[in-house]
Amino acid sequence: MTLDDIDPHLASAQRARIASHAELQQAIDLLLAATRRDLRIEHHDLAALRLADSTRVEQLAKLLRSSPAAQIRLLANEIDWLETAAPRLRTLASVYSHALSMRQNTASDTVGAGATLIADDRSFVRLAATAYPMGELVLNEPASVRLLIDTFDDRWNAAGYDLPTRPLGL
């Protein structure tokens, strides 16, 4: 199955390979379209995921508006991108501070060069730690995502505290 064959609104299991930057963005859009309440994202700096693009921020805002129980958690090793190149995302985090949390990973347990996006404990995008995007989109396979959830939650809890929604300064 290719990404063009994926329908994010179907309840059946679907899988597709990711082999380019364009396919990565298409897979993220499909995953966001399938997400109903919970999104976990981990990447070394979040930049390649284009979370600060206006259309992507609007997708995240739509998710947060869709349900009072909606939640987004972002985990990164490096937060420079968040502080310098993601003003729309930071604004969204300040508006939805109760539902959008960002944390910096501990130095002893880094995310690495790959990326994982987990939606609703049943779907995910996972990228290998390679220079060129290689990975897969998996929708509606709860058994396949359990280990990813456990790993993310362990890293999230070890990170300890949420980053401020606005940069601190004098």
C-alpha cells in the first residue's frame, strides 16, 4: 500500500512506507487526520516535522479544539528550534497550555536521530535514524504501537517538567 492509498478515516489497519521528505510530510498529515484525542511526538529537534508551519499548527489546533480530553506532548533533545523558529507553535502552546506540553529530554536518554509520532494509542509514524527519511506509517494497529508508547512515556516522565510556553528572560 502507498501513502496515496491510505484513508485516515477507515477503521481497518493500514500500512505504508515513507521514503522521501514529501512522503514524510504526507504521512504526518495522514496521521494528524486520523488523530482524535492524543498525540505524542519525539524527535531530536522537531524541525523536520514542520510543526511550526501555519497549516500544521492549524491541524494541531483543530485537534485541541475537537475534544476537552485532547492532548499533545512534544519531546525533543534540542529545544533551540522551538525557541527561535516556532513562534506559531509556541503561541498555540500558550493558548492551550493545559493540553499542549513540551519537554526537553534528559541527556542520559536522548530520542536520537529518528522520530516517532504516536496517535491515540493505535497509530504511528516512525522514522529510522538515517540522513534521508525512511520509515513507515501505521494506522489502527494498537498491538504494534504498545512498545513505542512505553518508550515515549518513560522518556516523557524522565524529562520531568514542561518547558515554559513563553521564553523566559529579563
